[in-house]
Amino acid sequence: MKYIALGKTGMNVSRTSFGALPIQRCTFEEAARILRRAYEGGVNFFDTARAYSDSEEKIACALSDVRDKIYIASKTMGRDPAKMRADLETTLRNLKTDHVDLLQFHNHTPTDEQVAEMRKFIQEGKVLHMGVTQHKLEEAFKVVRSGLFETLQFPFSSLSGEKDIALVKETAEAGMGFICMKAMSGGLIRNVEANFAFIRSLKTPVPIWGVQRYEEIEQFLDLEEKDLAYTEEYAAQVAEEKKSLSGKFCRGCGYCLPCPANIEIFMAARMREFILRAPYQNMVSEEGREKMFRIENCIECKACETRCPYGLKPYELLKDQLSWYKGFLKEKGIL
């Protein structure tokens, strides 16, 4: 494992780091096995959030005995000082620690009042560094140019465009750490190796790979050991994958939910891509069909559009996906 500076925080973090959102879906026993394997493989940076249900507790269960050897980042969605403090106290209790190494404003650009409260946490020693997570490119540039924060977490993968790459470079020039969320683009990316090499070629980004299966952490550790160079062959593979996913696509962040029609938007809006790029049997099962056909109950309230950080109109994507899905079912003799 190699380690790089996370901006000017003074933290030297593993180039392959751990995103804890998916371990919400694991049992405590399995999460502990995965987290421990990551640590034993050299991973020393673990990113979680107050909003990720029991993931903080799972990190504590697996890694409390090596707390002084790892960095833990968490996040608060609190919009006022009281909620921020309540989130922080819960996080510290769940993690069984007296501090978090990095606390991030979760998916919003904070106000002066929020920044002042975060500075109090730092003065108290409960937080060592502060950062921001963002999904909107314009807001992300504002965060960098404000000069107030030490890290930026933003969606970044081989599917990212030139403006996203410019953001990475500007973040580095500002002395900030750049943390890649959704480094597999919500599961859409299939060429893991080319994607891994692409991110590595930019030197400063730290991907927090979302892991929920033991074999996944083994795969990422193996790729780290190979120390891949971004070759012309990988670049061609990335270009082909971009082409196959051209146009606006759902990243699967889930911020569109809840849906009044109980549609699993973050899954349904990507169904075609899933079916074409992975074993599809579960997606066309009786349960899978029932979930997709909930799209017919969409009332076009457009609440999903107001919540989407990428400026998409999910209700329109859903109609297109359902139309294609019905055609696929007919082709396979299921409908």
C-alpha cells in the first residue's frame, strides 16, 4: 500500500481507501471481516456518515483496537449548530472515540454560522479537520474558491468529464484534499481496472471505494498492489465505456427519495444499464417486475427533480426505462 497527503491536512492516507456506505447492507460479522481485511491490507482511511445508519457502529466494532492507526471521516447533514452538535455527539458515541479526523458538511455548502460551529468542534478537539461533500459542480468550485475548507468530496470516476477533471486540478492547486465518492459511478462502471488506473493517473484524488462484499476489497487491494499505469489501451476502454453510457444517466445517489409512489428511483432509473451489463434474472423476477411496474403509478409530482443534485428529471428517465424494460420482457417471453 502507498500513502499520499490529503491536501494540507497532515494526514497521509492510503491511496485505496474505504467508503462505508454499502456496509449498511452487511451483517455486523461480515462488515467486521471486510473492514479488518481492508485494514490488514494497508487501508488507513475510512469514510462514513451520520446518515449511513449503523456503519459508524460497524467501524467501531471492527477497528476500535487500532483507532490510533487509522483516520476516520464522517459527515453531518445538520443545518443548524444544535443539529450539527447532536450529530457529532452521536457519531463519537457510535465510533467509540473522542474525535473524528475529518468531519464533512454533507451534500451542502455551509453557512458562516455552520462554519463557526465546526471551528468550535475543532477547538474542543472533537474534530481535527473540516471538509465538504458536494454533488453539484458549480457549488463544488465555490467550496474550493472559498478557501475555508481542507477537503472536498465529489463524485469522480472514469466517466467524469473535463470540467470534473478541472475541479480536481483546482482543488490540488488550492492545497485541498480531493476525495472521490462514487468512484464506480454507482455501480455502472464494469471495467474496474481501467477506471482504477484512470483515477490513479491524476495523482491527488483519494477514492473511497464502496465495498459490501469480501471479494470486492480483495479486488481493490490487488489492483493497488499492481500499481497500474494509465495506458492508451485503458484510455480506449474508458472511451468505449463512456460511449456506451452517453447522455444523462442516474448515478444512484438516492437523494431523490422518498417517492410518494414508492418507486425505487435510484434502481429503476438505471435498469437498462444493469440488465445489459450484469446477470439480469433477479431484475426480471416477479419481485423485480413488481418494483419496475410501480413506475406506472408515478404522479409526476417532480419532487425527485427538485432533489436531484445532477439536475436530472428522474420521472422522465423512469418512463424511458419502463418502456425499454417492457420491450426486454417481451423479447425474453416473460411478458
